[in-house]
Amino acid sequence: MPQTAFITGATSGIGQSTARLLARKGYRIIACGRRQERLDELKKELEDISSVVTLNFDVRNNAAVTEAISSLPEDWQQVDLLVNNAGNAHGLSSIHKGSLEDWDAMIDINVKGLLYVSRAIIPGMVQRNSGHIINIGSIAGREVYPNGNVYCASKHAVDAINSGMRLDLNDYNIRVSQIAPGLVETEFSLVRFKGDANKSKHVYEGYKALQPTDIADLVVFIATRPPHVNLADVLILPTAQASATNVHKE
Ligand code: NDP
Ligand code: 8X3
């Protein structure tokens, strides 16, 4: 029986690449997101190589999260690998100018959404005494940079939740791993800058940013270590990046 991977934020960037790579490695995929058209396209693309189920829900809405997960067919209920990836930055403003709506979005999606999904999936892992959770944190969970305030706080929370999960699940043979990437070229900056393509493009100019496949590769590597090995916490940066704010640009 193939392993089943549950991936949030599979409609774009890191999550989409991860779904593709895990499917190629033989995992069955539960691909989640809000953009149904993209979920449909991904399912169509991957169906030749793997089995795919899509779930459309907003991670902010716990009722929608639990309803979607309990709607999974009986033989898809056992999740072996949970990739908690859905998330974004919304805005880049100083603390006295930030939008409350943006702050709510980042806390509700990046922190509470990750918790809602985890709360629905982890009990099954505990019951089976097996499973693996890979949380996508960020360098923003290790450092705070100017105007990053609430996004950085949300990723520091992911870092703490990752450690907390590992402690609490230690008796249940469940691996908990965090990947903390630096700059990855995805739709992340387009979302952060509310669709401003020029601002977004500028973030990735003058150096080679990480690509979504670089993170997906790492997810696959971490997930496929022997059962006694847990890569607990991995910081991955573009070669041109030395810290959250130091990027060597040509
Ligand atoms: P993208 O914007 O390309 O992808 C974000 C994904 O999250 C989309 O699939 C989106 O799906 C999903 N998502 C966002 N909000 C919600 C929501 N409310 N409910 C359900 N799904 C949601 O960005 P990335 O791939 O870069 O981001 C993925 C993760 O990686 C995030 O947690 C981000 O913080 C983290 N990260 C990114 C870095 C980067 O530089 N790009 C660096 C470090 C970490 P949909 O809109 O269809 O719902
Ligand atoms: C995304 C990386 O540096 O833009 O988490 O916050 S950064």
C-alpha cells in the first residue's frame, strides 16, 4: 500500500512542487488549497503517475477544515505524511502602520490554520503509532527583519509549535520536522505585495533565489530517511543569502 501525503497549499509554489515530487516518489496525494481550478489541473497532471484526491478549504475556517478531512473516503483517512505548508505574508509595513486585516490573515492562516489541520490529522497518527509531520517554517521564524513584524511572529510561532509537537508526539513514533527556507521564488511576494508584479519581481532580481523544487526535494529527502532518522530542523538558503536581510545581489 503506498504512503499517503496530505499537503496544504498545493495550488502554488512549494506545496505544488512537493505534490509533484511526492507523487513521482510513489506517494498518494491529498492536495489542498482554495483555488479549485488549480487543484483540478494538478490532479489531472498527476493522475497518470499516482492517485490524487483534492480538498478545497480555507485553513482559517476550522469547521471547513474538519468537514473536508472527514469527507475523505475511508481508504484515504490514514495520512502517513502531513506537510503543513499553506501560508503567506500579507503586507510589509512598520508596526505602527500595519493593517489589522493583514495581521489577522497571517496569524489566522500561518498559525491557527496550521493548528486546525494538525489537530484534525494527528490523532490518527497517534492511534496508529506512526506518521511524519513536516512543517514549513521560515528564516523569518529565526530572525526578525524590519517591517516583517507580524509575519516573523507567525513563523516564530510555527517554530515553537514544531518543537512542541516533537515533544508531545515523542511517545508515538511520530517524526516532526521543520524546513525553514530563505528566499524562494514563488507567488509569495506577489501575495505579500497584493498583486504588485513589479515589487514582487524585484525581490528575486540580481541573484538566484531558491526554487520551489529545491524545497520539494528536501521534503522528499526528509520523508524518505530510514524510520529511525528525523531531520528535525533544516535551514535552507540560496547561496547568495547569508541572513534574512543580507542578500548578495549583482
Ligand atoms: P505561494 O503563495 O506560492 O503558495 C501559498 C500556498 O498557500 C497556496 O497554495 C495557497 O493556496 C495556500 N494558502 C494561502 N492561504 C490559504 C488559506 N487561507 N487556506 C488554504 N490555503 C491557503 O507561496 P509559497 O509556496 O512560497 O509558500 C508556502 C509556504 O512557504 C508558506 O508557509 C510560506 O510562509 C513559506 N515560506 C515561503 C518562502 C518564500 O520565500 N517563498 C520562504 C520561507 C517560507 P490557495 O490560495 O489556493 O488557497
Ligand atoms: C519567506 C522568506 O525572508 O521573505 O518566509 O520572510 S522572507
